[in-house]
Amino acid sequence: MLGRLARYLRLLGCDTTYAQGWTDAEIVRRAGLEDRVVLTRDRELSQRAARALLLTSSRIDQQVRATRAAFPDLPSDVQFDRCTVCNGRLHPYQPTEPSPPDSGIPWDRVAAGLALYRCTDCGHVYWEGTHTAEVRRRLREWADGATP
């Protein structure tokens, strides 16, 4: 139920596991084993976990604000450390040859020095683009208390 929040936390560089399809017991067990905080909208689950943050809103801006209030040391800008798809680590990527033109990678900007990052687990490629600027804008608005 917090998949969008998980992606935003990964954009901020946070090691974030998304427990889609897991039972509550499995979430509690793995959170304990991996020393994780459970972020949830499920009141019962929040009471079962040793460390949990109960989020009451379904709105992403309010979820980010509540998470930042609970964890003030949370990074505030896009980090290019974590894959938003699978949570794998991102590393600088230097392709030996361009992928097909329909890959979406702006090869003209890469040739001019644009850095690429690739997930070591799933291979997804990232770069600083207009989407990153939009994410940064949203994060600033949410930090300032503005609504989307």
C-alpha cells in the first residue's frame, strides 16, 4: 500500500524494501532480522512491529512529510544510489555501445557528458533528466508544506 513512498525513499538513497505480497508475520520477522523500520498504513501491523511508523494518509505528499518528521536526518535530495524498481545499488555506467534509439536514453546528452547509472541487480539505467527535476520540485514543495 506504500509502493509510491518506497520509490521516493529509494530516490532519496534510502535502503527500502517493499513488502508486496508478504504476510504481516513475514514483514515483522524480516524487519527484525534486517533491523528495519516498518512504514505502514495498517494499525495492527504497526503495533506488532518492534519499530514502526504508522502513516494515516493515502496522499504521497503527506506520507513523505510524516516520514521526514519521524526521521529528520532523511536525505532531502535525489541521490542516484538506489534503484526505484528493485532497491539494488546504482553505479556509474559507461556503455560500450549505445542501446537502440527507442531505449529512451538521451545519447546526445550522454555524448556531452551526462552521467548514466545502472542497477547492479536488474540493469535499469538512470540519468539526470526532466523527471529528476520534477521529483526535486515535488520534494521541495512537500518540505515547504505545499500540496500537489
